Amino acid sequence: MILALDSSTSYAGAALYNENGIVAEFTWLSHRDQTTQLLPLIQKMFDVQKMTPANITGVAVALGPGSFNGLRVALSEAKGIALSLGVPIFGVSSLDILAAAHTYLSGNLCVLVEAGRGRFGVGFYKVRAGTWRQDGEYLNLDLAELIERLEGPTFIAGELKPAQRVELIEKLPKAIILPAAVSLRRPGLLAELAWHRLSLGEPGDDLANLQPIYLHQPVKP
């Protein structure tokens, strides 16, 4: 059983996943209260499924990019659980989690997570026949910088405010802005990505050295 934790941004999530798929999944707007909310939600999943931590065979955690403080919450709790249970830990990029939700598409995909102060962690992907691959490095961009970089038909998914969605629609007529409901990071997908690695016999990531993905704002001359 994989326990997955994500506190990358103001949206947080937790899930349980086994060989049959998702067993339990929570996603909620945490308002930066992940520290007090995450552990009770984990216990709630255990209670609903009549399980205990002893059932866990691996832990998955979203590494970011995202909120500087938020990322630390899930990572520290995931590390503590993995260490106490003696199970492997699997870190996954928060942008990869978003991209994995859109393998039904074909073409260019841009995914976004909030990075604070009106900026985004941005990832670009190519999606073909149910598979996806990252196209270039992750970037720290504001909305204007993102608009400058996007050319041609592109699917865009991420945590966008209504005004930001309107601006993208107006300035990127060839882009398709995916609905908010399918633009959330799902902890169930995070768990599935980790389950795949566990099923392949991967030993997991180095517990001591696993770190969040921070994208610093570029310094302008």
C-alpha cells in the first residue's frame, strides 16, 4: 500500500493506493494550514478503510515546485513515516503529477503550480498516444513571461485564478485552458506513479538527501 502526500501549494492532498488502484483520496484547499490538517486527514483515511500504518509498504511525496513552506510539510511528514515504518520513499515532481493526468491529450502541454508572488512553477510536455515526456527545464515565470513563451496550440492546466484564465484566453487564442476541475494535482496520481516504481523493484529515493524542488526567480539585468 502506497501512502501519498502533497502540500506543494495552497491545495493539499493525500491518498492510499494498492494493486487494485486508489483506495482513498482527499484533495482540499488548505489555506496554508497543511501543518495542522495533513496528519488528521491521513488518520481519517486509515479509519475509513479500517487500516493501520502497518499496511503501508511505501510513501510517495510531491517535491514541488510550489510554496517554500508548504513543500516542507508533506516532505517532512513523508520522511518521518518512511523512516518509522522502514519503507521506501518516492519523490515525484508536482508538475509531473499534473502532466500525468492529461495523457488522453495529444500535442503540447503546459502545466502550472503556484510559486508565490504572482509567479508559477512551469513545466512543458509533449503528449503522444497515452505517453508524456518533459520538454525542457522547469521554469519560474509570471503570467506575462509565460504568455511570451507560448506559441501555437497548447493545452494549459494549473492553478489559475479567474482573471488569469481570462487573460490567457484573450492573449493566447490558440491555447486551450483546461477546466479548473481537471487542473488540480491528484494525490491518487502521485501514488500511482510511485506504485509503478515500486512494482518495478526500485528501492526508492535516498531518504536523507531527498529535497524539495525550488525554482528561484530569475535575476533580471
